Amino acid sequence: MMRMIIGRSWGQGAQHSQSIQSLLAHIPGLVVIMPSSPQSILESYKYAITHYKGPVVMLEHRLMYELEFETQKTNLKNPLFGSIKVREGSDVTVIATSIMVLEAKRAAEQLGSRGVSVEIIDLHSISHPDKEMIVNSVRKTGKVLVADTSWSTYGVAAEVNRIINEEDPTILKSPSVSLGMQPAPCPTAKSLEDLYYPDVHDLVKNLCFLHFGSNSHPIPIPPKQSMTDYYKHFKGPF
């Protein structure tokens, strides 16, 4: 079991902002998970140590380290495999990883207050996603947005779209949307870093376009804001 830190914080540049989940998930036999909550980090770590005999890599977003939470008893049989439906919806599906699941919840609340129902799937295991859950959700809504913490090219979003198109491409009512980092090394300047990473601003903007079919709609788009201004700042070893 190997735990690794990914994601942004206060302007660390390319050397501390790598997101290599797609590279790792490409290796056969390696389990790669991206928990979206402290609870799932604890459950996955315990299961990997006590029950699973194979190699596991858990990629934890640094912004989750300052979240306050209470542990809960769950009935997860195997927290290393599969995905988790965290919100029921009927208009559009968001499939997200790691911190983008939390950003998707923020976006869903804003759209929900204006009558747009967003379903959210936490991909969780990017090496062993729940294909049936993904396809059934998109079949219900007909529209999907995939939000990852890495680059979209040859990445997690590409894999999710491959699953949908190979299982049943007719379920899509409109082209899917993928959100990820800008196609460049991460800049060090915080002002540029805020533009580099996708956040609730990008989610709401793209979900509205996906749902309404244009940029003309009654839902206000939140301003671009650093996630480190919303979540607590990471106080790590460096």
C-alpha cells in the first residue's frame, strides 16, 4: 500500500503539483484509488492493509487534509474497487475524482436551487470503476461531465468516455464534456495557478451549457476563486 499526495495548494509549481493517476492506472494489476473524503481514505487504507494482498496506490488531495469530519460506520465490502453515487439527479451526470467531487457538490447545490438536478458519481477507483453505475446514470440523464484533477488528454476523463461509448453511445443526448488541468506544466504564480485548475466556476459554467445547450440561461456563474480560499490551507511537511 502506497499513499501519495496530489493537487494544488499555495503556488508550488510543476515540481509539487503532479497528478500522475492516469499513468499509474495504465499498469495492469495495480489498484489506483482517489478518495474524495477523509472517511474513504480511512476505509480504503484499512482494507488495503488488512484484507487486500495486491499492490495499491492511494492518491490523496492535499486540500482534504484540513477537512473536519466524524467517522461513520459503513457497509462497504471492498472500498478499493468500484465507484460511489454521492448524489441522485435526473438532468445531468457528473463523474468526478478526488477534490472535484467536493467541487461538484458545490456546483450541484447552486444548480439545484435553480431547478437543475445533478447526479454525482465519485469514480473513486480509477483503475476499477463501476461501469454499470456510470452507464446507468448517463442512460438516465443523457448528459455527462467528467471532472478530474489531471490533464484530459489520455486521462481519466478519456477512459470514462471510452466506457460510455463502448457500452452504448446512443445514451448520450449531447456530446460529453471533460474538465481537467490546462495542457501545460503547473505555473508557480498563484494568480496563474487559479486559472490553471478547474473548480466550481468551471463546473457550473459547463454544466449550464450542457443542460441548456447555450450560454444564455438564468443561472449566475460563480467567479473564479482559488480553492485554497474555500478549503483550509494545507499545512504539510514543506
